[in-house]
Amino acid sequence: MSAILVEEKFAIEDNAAALALFGSRDENLRALAEELDVRLFSRGNVVGIIGGKAAVSRAQLVLADLVKIAQDRPLTVHDVRYAARLAASGKNGQLMRLNGDVVAMTARGEKITPKTLGQKRYVDAMRQDLIVFGIGPAGTGKTYLAMAMAIAALKSREVSRIILTRPAVEAGERLGFLPGDLQEKVDPYLRPLYDALYDILGVEVFRKYSERGAIEVAPLAYMRGRTLDDSFIILDEAQNTTSEQMKMFLTRLGFGSRMVVTGDITQIDLPKGVHSGLRQVRGVLKGTEGISIVELGEADVVRHHLVQRIIRAYERFDQRNEGKQQ
């Protein structure tokens, strides 16, 4: 017996919101139809929905949420897919709550908000605890959200400076063997941090902060022997720290300071036999008061949906290999 199909219409009064909802060449509608197992078609500002009764009802709820968001900011395919998945798991309306949590504004005037429930937990942890670990795959917003939180804290004078650092040795390359002076050697390793700063602050504002010492970007080795007071300190790519380096970094915490440590334990570039400080610290500091360890996953990836599929495939591959080794 074939399933009974129903057809409903969803009208959108705001022309701009309708265009944002549909996306370029209706790409958002296609993504939503795929996620919710319905057929969607647009006629003017009206969306036609065909499918099973429950699926059509779910689609109407998701469309209502997305229209509200589209009135406030541009919609992405990720927003559409994530809203559909939240609705499918009984969490309809959560995307609106995320959209209302503005962490900071970019130099272009765009709102920076958590895009997933995992990112929301991460942001809340940074507001609550002095040391936060954000662990997860590429594309989960670990570094960018930490940077936004740091800039917001600096602008509101909760801290007097931001210190950004990461290990300067990756993929087997050591600084002494690279050409150029010290700045030329470390800049390629620190470039992702600069990119995020430029996006949030703009190049000119960043330079002003940097010139007066309010923002410092330096390799991890420069942290040794220092006590970092009244600072928001971010350690990026922490999976490539050794156990000794991780301990050294964490004990730099001074009065009035906060720390965020980010990394992806599936992307460790350390030499064979050298243990990752990030992997170890999860067990060492788990349950310690004042410290949060937030694990982000494939569902929190805010890049092209194929990136989520790639991460999922690698996770399955790693699980199979671990099973064979046991």
C-alpha cells in the first residue's frame, strides 16, 4: 500500500526573506527537501510542500523558523540542513535560540553566533569557566569562536590584551631549517590566526591593537617563563603540543586571565612515539572545577556538507582499524 501524500502551501510575506530562504537557484529548498524527504517548489513567494503528513508538518515548522532567521541575516545551506535535522530529532526552534546569541560582530557588520548546539555549549563554557578546551574536527568553529569571545572581552575591557599562540612545528618542519628572519619563519604557521583577526576586526583596527600591544600573536615557545595576567589566551592546534608543552602553557595562567585551548586529536603531526599533550590532558583534567572540556563532532561542522561526510567516513575507518588492532 503506497503512502498517502498531502500538499500544503507556505506563504512568505517578506520578499527579501523569500529570496534568502530559496537560496541561489533554489539550492536551499533542494537541501531542505532532501533532508525532510518532501518535494518543495516555489511559485512567487509561496512554497508548495508535498509528502507524508508528518513530513509536511515538519517542513512547515522548519520553513517558519528559517524565514525568521532570513529576516535577520543571510541563510546558508548549513542553516537549512541543520534546522531540518534539529526538527527531525524533536528540537525544532533551537536554531532561533542560537541565532539570538550574538558573540561579536565582524568588521563587515555581520553577527557572529553559534551555529550548532555543540557550538552553543562551547560558547557558554567560555563564558563560565577560566580554562576551556574545544576539541573537534576542522570546520567546527573552535578557533573562530574563541577569537570572537576574546575580541568581545577586549572591547568590553574584561581583559587588557589577547595572546594567540600555536606550536610552530608542524608536519616535521623545524623553524631553524626554514629561510628568513624569525617573523618570516613563524608567520606561515600563525596565518590562520591572522585571517580570523582580520575578518573580525578588519586589518586597520587589528594593526592599531597590535601596535599598542593589546594583541600578541606568537609561537608557543615564547610563552615559557611568563605569567600572563589580565589576558585572554588562546592556544590553537594544541594536538601538536607535547605533554610538557601543554603543562608549561596551562601554568602560565595569571590573575584576571582566561584560557581557551583548541585542537583536533585526529590531526596530530608529532613525531612517532611523542604523545600529544591535548590527548593526555583530557584524562588529567577531566572533572576539575573551573575547567570545561567541550567535544565537538561531525554535527558541528559548519562547512560544505561533503566535509561532514568526509569526517564521518574517516571516523568509521578509524573505528574499523581500532577494532582490528584489539
